Amino acid sequence: MSKDVMDKVWKVFTVVLGVVVVPLAGWVWNTNIMVHEITNDLGDAEKTIESLENKVKEADGNTKAIISIEKDIEYMKTTLERIERFVTQ
């Protein structure tokens, strides 16, 4: 092959390579950005889940306290009823 033909083949190869590589590089760049956004969103979601778990734990403790208070109120009601019976007799 002559030098002129080799130059044309090289130029065509270079153009084809540029047409393939440049859009591929753009796609890789965009994909990398999307992965970082997902990673950031995942970190935010993990923090939100952790705060919700803490709130559930607090609510569980509050529920136990409320149940204990309700039991105390019931005990006080029965005691007051007994005292009322003694006083009215």
C-alpha cells in the first residue's frame, strides 16, 4: 500500500475512533455523576432511617411509661373507690 492510502486509512480510523470514544466518554462521565448522586441519596436515606429508628425507640419507651401511668391510675381509682366505700358506710 502506498503512503497516501495509509494516511487515508489512518484518518478514517481516527475519525471513527473519535466518533465512538467521545460519546462514550460523555456517557461514562454522566454515569459516574449519577452514581455519586445515588450514593449521596443513600447516605441521606441511612441518616433518615437512623433518626426514625431512634424515634421508634423513644416512642417505645414512652409507650411503656404511658402503660405504667395507666396502671397507676387504675390502682389509684380502686383505692379511691375503697376509701369512698369506707367513708359512706
